[in-house]
Amino acid sequence: MAGADLNPEDFTKLFLNGEYVAAKNEETYSLKNPKDNTIVVTNVPIAGPADVDAAVKFAEDAFHGPWSQFTAIQRTECFLNLASLLQDELMPILTLDSKTSGIPVSLGPVREKNYIRNCVLYYAGWTDKQKGDYFPADDGFVKLVRHEPLGVCAAINPFNASVACFFLKAVPALATGNVMIVKPSEKTPLGALAVASLFVKAGFPPGVIQVITGPGSTGALLADHMRIRKVSFTGSVTTGKNIQVAAARSNLKRVTLELGGKSPAVIFEDANLENALKWTIDAILTRSGQLCVAASRVYVQKSVADQFIEEYTKRMRSAVNDFGDPQDPAVKFGPMVDEAQLERVKQMVERGRAEAELVVGGGQLGGEGCYMEPTVFLNPNDDAEIYRNEIFGPVSIIKTFETEEEVLKLANDTEFGLMSGVFTRDITRALRMSSALESGVVGINCVSLQNLQVPFGGKKQSGIGREFGDIATLQCNGMEHVELRQIAFSKDAIGVTKHT
């Protein structure tokens, strides 16, 4: 695979028990390249109940069989082998993924490759760190606490980071001895299917990692399944709620949800404006705004608003020159993932014209493909849809403020709480704001940044549970405590030991 241009037609089967196999369900669907809406592949399988049952059976066999015999060091060796394979084989996979995701391949060498390999290397060091606990026998019982893997886990992944999310969900689960069934988004399954075989090459037993494809109905089968013990989902709030209901209705499986965002970036008058401009613009244009952590609400203090807005709108307007063919390594920004996503964004923007002042963009970019112009609105109505709801496109809304108290109220007046950013030179204010902002992650003089070493997740309706860091391993484990009764010993007259 290394260095090769991967053929999409080679990835039109499910990956079960270490090999690519035809789905039992005969339904298939087609995928297009969003740069020009040409057909990429026509026969992606839709996994049905029998396919999901087969995946679960293979996963259980691996979990109770060969995988359970691996030591922590053996699991680490598998991860190190995987990291070595990724060095050469990841870029062709990211290029394959780009053909249906529209994610520019230019992100691969500078962002995706390091991000994914670092994830593997980081969790390679966690395989033997699942320490338990001991409590003395002050009541006659020694108490032991130990962490144990849950068993069969499932990941339901988004279209905007299919390959990266594969690793971010699967690797911590495998590090702690679990097995994983991955369902990538129906919009972007090819990269996940290509990645799966690398795990077998790295030494993971068949059945430890499996990939099934299909739309939401396939994901629902995982959420409902009685023998899956955990499901991790990244996507919309509505789907996340449905998954949580299904998990409760079935077997009370654990659920981790990383859902939507409407992230505020707050720029105070003492901020380094050049730094604030760079971060806020990158945070709405990366992946063409199709990011849950996109800085889609920008609050600027009035004393510097004119200066900031003038430069912000100028740079957003000129950013159209950075859009192009996502398979061209020189291109910075690509299209929306498909026609449906483009149409959704366009319709929200069109309705926004009556709710706010449109100052940049507002329409489709070019006559071919699924490109959306960088778009900026000013001073929205308080109840404006574009201000309240996640757009998931290169669309930002700017609002001005006068005081810290005012902007805190504005920033927190939302049901989302995933990411926020504060731009100021005043460290006391920065720490005060970081404590008061209702989001799972707060950046100071940065925004829309994630770090593998620390927990990532949201407050409010942006999700439950956390990913990244050591907590990701703990959330793949169950705790068991053992009561060991302390037994006293005595000897009778002839030296026979008696238990009392």
C-alpha cells in the first residue's frame, strides 16, 4: 500500500474478522467526489442485522480468545508496529479519504499524519498503567480494586474526521484490552476501511478491529445491540440523543457523546489582534468550517471592533483564493462534504440575510462542486438561527460587546458548550474568564485547539463523557472490587493448623 494511489473499488466490502468480506445485506449506495460531483464508487455496502451480529460474534471470540492472552507489553508492541506502518501507509489512505470527504490532502503531512501517529504512540504507553487500588483489612477484609475491559465496544464516527476519529476512539479502547467495531460516516467510509487492515499487519488478532459501513440505520443496530457494552459517537445532538435512548432501551451500554458546538471567541481590547485574527479565521475555515470546535461566534470589544472587523472581513473575503481541488497538495481549503451539506449551509445563510447583516460571501463558490464562500454576518438578532444553531460551514457571526460581564452572558447563552477562546494580555482576566465560560475546553489566546494529553468533551448538549488523555482509557474500563476475608490461624496441642 505504501506510496500507492489506492483504488476506491478495492474498499467496497466490510472488514470482518481480519479480512474484507461481502456484506450479507445486498443493499449498496454510491459516493461522489465533492470537488466536482463525479462518481467515486457505486457499491458501498449497507451492513444489516446479520452483518452486525457477525461482527459482534467475531469481536466476542477475539475478546475471550487470543486478545485476552496478550500482555500489556504485547499490546504496546502492536501499537508500535502500527505506528511504524502508518509512517509510510497513512498518506495514501488520507488521499483516498479525501476523494469523498473533500478534506485537503495538504493537511496530511502537517496535521493529520502527526496527529494520528502521536495518538497511537501516546496510548502505546498506557497499556500497563491501569493500576488498581488496595484497602487494608481494618474490618477483617482486604479490599482490592481492579480495572477490567468492558468487552465489545462500538464507534460511530463523523464525516469530517473519519480517519482521525477511527484512531481516537479505537486506540484507547484497544490499549485497555477491549475490542472495537467501527462504523464510519456513510459519507466517508473508504479511509476507515483502508486503515483496518493495518491493524492485522501490526499483529492485532482478527476480530479486534472491524469496520462496517452504512447509514444511520446501521449505527442504530450498534446502539441497540444487546452484546455491545459501549458506544462512542461523534456527530449531531439529535443523533446523539437517539443513541443514548437506544443504549438505555437495550442493555444500558455505556455511552460517550461528542456532539455539536457553537464556539465563542472573545477578543478584548488589549488582545494581540494579529494573533486573534489568525486563530479565529483558521478556526472557521479549517475543513471549510466542518468542525465541531469551529469558532463560529466572534465577540469583539467595541473599542477595537472597527479595526478587527475590517481586517477579519478582508481576510475572509480573500480566502476564496485558497479554495480548490482537495487532492492538490498546494490547496488549503476544500469543498463541503457533499451536495446535501452544501444545500443545508446555503439555506441557513439565505435565511440569515433577514436576521443579520451579511458583509462577506453568502453564496456557493464557483459553478462546479460543493464549495461555499467564506461568509461573515454582523450583529445578528438574538434569536437568529445562524447565531443559535450549528451551521457546520465556513460561516461566522460577529457581535460587539462593552464589558466582561456582558460578553460572559452572551457567550454562555447557548445550549452548546464544547469550546471557547479568550484573547487578552491580562492573565487575571483570562483565568477568570476561563472559569466562568461554560465549555469543556477553553483556549487562552488560542481557540479550536485540541490536545491529546488532556480530556476533550463538552458541557450542556455538546456531549457527555470525555475523550483523549488517560480518561479515555478509564472510560473503556469497568471497575471490580474484591473482598478478601482475613482468616486467622491457630494450632492445637498436636500442631495441626486450624482455621478460625
